[in-house]
Amino acid sequence: MFSKTSYACCGVRRAMFCLASLILAMTGASGAWAHGVAEGDALFIEQASGAQLLPFIYLGAKHMVTGYDHLLFLLGVIFFLYRMKEVGIYVTLFAVGHSVTLLYGVLSGTHVNPYIVDAIIGLSVVYKALDNLGAFRRWFGFQPNTKAAVLIFGFFHGFGLAAKLQDFKLSDDGLVANMLAFNVGVEIGQLLALGAILIAMNAWRRTEGFPRHAFAANVVLMSAGFMLIGFQLTGAFLRIP
């Protein structure tokens, strides 16, 4: 007969296995998942003329909910945050960074290499996993400013999407309004995704095995970040369309 403790440990192991499988499956998926736009959505974006606020809000929310690179980074950011005030501060910093470069990149026409930007986004996942593991303090004897790091990486996350939107022939008619609506949708999607992540994290934190398995979870998170970096750098060197 298994004890309650044994059942609990099995449950935690299953949860860890599911987390690892989900993360590795997402990072092994097509690059179109990260910042790509579905064919039907791309057609709408290119044909849209004038202010189309609700459709662009929907597209922005859809991007965030399906943007696993953003979600992996946010998972790392809130992994050890227990107070909602702290969660709010860090998520706001990320949102500000993401919003500024998304709007600036599209409206100014500033072009960046999408592969390099997405590789840096993968690096952001690696950084946060290492930060959660306490690696920087052990290796270098100091703790980087986590708030500044989240803001700076937020800038790159925004440029990642801006680079993809620049691939489309966007109509100047209603462009500013549509991009603002898109950005509002991104933040709505972020709140929805973050709510689901927090619910799952709070349930996991209440298990006895969380302190022991947090290390393994962040190793998996770090591995996912390295996979993203490798995928994007390969695309940069081989120029995979």
C-alpha cells in the first residue's frame, strides 16, 4: 500500500514530467508559434484599412496567449514571487518594455534581425532560470537588478513581434489606432495567461515537494531557453524563411 506521502510524491513527479514535456514540446514546435502570425490573421492584417479596433485587440490577445516565449519568461519571472504587489510590479515593467518597442518598431519602421532578437528572447528565459537558481550570486558574488533586467528584456520581446509585423504591408489608414488596439490586446492576453499560470503555481507551491522540485523545474526552463537560442541562431546563419 502506498502512503499519502508516496502518492503526493508521485503526483509532484507527474506534474514535473508534464511541465518538462510541455516546455520541450513548445520549444521544439515550429518557429511560427513564437512570433509568427497565422495565415488567416496575416491576410486580415494586410487587408485591413481604417481603424479596426476590436479585431486587432483580439489578435493582440491571441498573440500573447499563444506566444510561448513570452509565457516561459513570465513563468520564470513569477516563479518565486508570492505577493501580488511584487507580481504586479514585475509584470508592469515587462508590459511597459514590450509595449514601447512594439509600438516604436512598427510605427517608426525600425528594422531589426528577427532571428537575433528571438535568440535574445531565448536568452531572457535562460537568464531568469539562472537567476531563480541563484547562479549569479554564486558565480559572481552579486545579484543583478532583477527589475531592470525584466524591463530590458521586455524591450526585446516587443521588438520580436514588431519585426514580424513589419513583414506585412500595413495600411497607413488607421495604423496608429490599430497598433494601439493590438497592444491593448497583448496586455489583455498577458493578464489572462498570467492568471492561469498563477493558479497553477499557487497549487504547486502548496505541495510538500515544491521546494525540492523548484530546482529541477528551473533547469528545464533554462534548457528550453537554450533550445530557443539554438533554433533562432540556426535560422540566422542558414537564413531559414
